[in-house]
Amino acid sequence: MSYKYQEVVFSLLMLGVGVFLLAHTFSDQYQTLLSGDGVLSPMFYPRVILAGWCVLSVAMTVQALKLPATLVKAFNVRQVVCALLLMVAMLILLACFGFLVAAIPFVFGFALFLGYKNKLVAAIAAVIIPVLLYVLFDKGLGIILPAGVWHF
């Protein structure tokens, strides 16, 4: 299977999922969430994100169609399994310890997994990124992030 074919199939799959989810936000069950007094509906943000998802999926498809048909890259199962294991570990830590405690080792591990060589910078980023996300969501937007079973 050529790399071009893989990229086209993946980008079209992502486009299909994005269109489906965007269309789903307009279903009747979400219409009760609409606000007529000029305040944005809770569905506004998901629709913006999903519209962006669809635009990026179209861009991915166009870019994939421009690839040469002869380009072949081997599918690396080991990388996929490692990425999935990191995500599963993040979910387990998230349930037990909450967002901050789970996100710090996840960001650090993923930075190293993606090939970042400077461990000091990766460690600093692994602390700064989750803390900034916590401050943005919890303090700025008032969206409480998971605290875990032990309320960290």
C-alpha cells in the first residue's frame, strides 16, 4: 500500500468523522441548549472546533493527493502501539490522580517518543504546558479539569 493511498484514506476518514460530528451538533437534542438572549450557545465552541477539523481534513486530502504515487513508507506498528500505551497510561493516571499529575509525565513521555533530544527542555515543557492548560481551563474559563480519585 502506497503512502499516498494511506494519507488519502486517512484524511477522508477524518473528514467523514468531522462532518458527521458537526452535523450531529445540529440535531434536535441540542436545540434546547440554544440561547435567544444574545448569549452564545454551549454548542458554539464544538461547532467552531469541528468546522476547523473539517477544513484541516480537506487540506490534508488535497496535500495527500499531490504526493507522488510511488512514495512508499512502511507502517510502523511499534510506534502506534507505543503511542497507544502512552495514552492508556495517561487515562489511568488521569482517573487516579487528576489532570496535572497525569499530564506532566504524558507530555514528557510523548516529547521523547516523538524524538525530542533535549530532556531538560522536554521536562520544563512537560511542567509548563499542563500548568498553563490548567490555569486556562480551570481559572480562566471556569471548566473544572479531572481531579482524580485522590483529588490531586
